[in-house]
Amino acid sequence: MSTPLLSVRNLTKIYPGGVKALKGVNLEVQQGEFLVVIGLSGSGKSTLLRCLNRLQEPTSGQIYFEGQDIGGLQKTEDIRSLRKKMGMIFQHFNLIPRQSVLKNVLMGRLAEKSTWQSILGLFSEAEKNEALKNLQLVGIAEKALVRADQLSGGQKQRVAIARALTQKPTLLLADEPVSSLDPATCHVVMDCLKKINQELGITVIVNLHFLSLVRKYATRVVALKDGELVFTGRPEEITEEWFKRIYGEGAHDFSKNDL
């Protein structure tokens, strides 16, 4: 097997107050995977993604990305360079409401700009064309000049995906990207992520709740429970027994009709 794109070794995160969000997590991700992370709220899913791109500082352990030990990065420019390669999609979109869709997508290029270019919002025609191409990819190019606060939730999330793509990432991280969306819109957004994964070859790691989405989109699944990795395998290997181990004896698997 080829060298993993991402390798996590004995990753631990302890928050102030002693809360152990991650407890010695070990994980490898291959180039081109569509990996889904599942688990109850508070299981450590969001903390894991935020440690990967250094939005959270790991307490201990190692994270290797493209062969580099990124857990030890200290310089601001090094962490900034890392985050260019790891596009991040959040649950609540994080768009600038009064700016146009196109301008929001172009925000993905700010890491390449000097301070004065960022302040003035100076972007080249090539960058604008790239942003429009990414909007086309997620099926929302016709909204390029519309203000972001005039969009629906699903449209806003597709703008956020296009913005992340404008960074030209190697890895795309998505933290509960469909949890605030209606069922039909969930599939639209997930189809965009699948298209990016399959057509552009970008590796995707996404946190999800609904097992119907997991089984439709994931090439591999890992499960966290109380900060520990308790399952890794193919979506179809999540049996009723595994479901109860991950979510608890009282949980019910709605995956056949939840979406």
C-alpha cells in the first residue's frame, strides 16, 4: 500500500478543565479516499478535524500530512501554508453576508495575498475565472453576483465548498456540513463533495450523523466514542451490533428511511 496522505498517531487532546476529547487516536488516510467520521455529539469528531488543520492544538501525538510532521509546526506562516492545503467546510458556512457570492469564494485566495492586497480585495482575472469555475462545479454559478445573505442554506454551503476549492487543497475537511439542512438539500451538498472527490481526486474527510448518507457516500468509515476510535471499515460493515456499540443500546438506526 502507498504512503498515506495523512497519518495520525496516538493523538490526544485534553481541554482546560481536564476534558479528554481525544484519547490516543490512530488513523491513516489514503489519497483519494472519501472518509466519513461518525459518533455521538461530544465523541471527538470536530476536535479531530480541528487538530488536523491546527485550529486546535493537540496535547500529544503526531500528525503527518504529505510526509511532514505538522503537529510540531510553530511559525504562523507554516500553519497558514498547511491550511491552504486543507480546505475546511464548517456547519454554519462562515460567509460574509453583505458580500457577493463571487467575492466570498475569492476569500479562499487570501492566504496568497499580501496584507494590502487583502485589504483592497485585489484579485486577478485568472483568480476570478477560477472562482467562477468552482461555482460552476458546485452548480451555483448563476448566483455569482448575488449577495450571500440572499441564498438558501444549501446554496450557502455550496458557496463555502467553492471557497474551499479556491485554495486548491489536497485534503478537504467538512465538519457536519449538512446537519442544518433539509433532507433533499443534504444530498445536493453531499453530491458536490462526491463530485469533487471523484472528478478532482481530492481526498475528503467529513463528519456525519445520518447513516443513510454514510452508506451512500463513504468509501470508508471510522467511528469515535468518548474520544476513542472504536470502528474502522466499510460502510456496509456497520451492523446493528456495531451501531449499538457506537451509539448506545437505546439508539435506533433510521438509516433506511431517515433521508
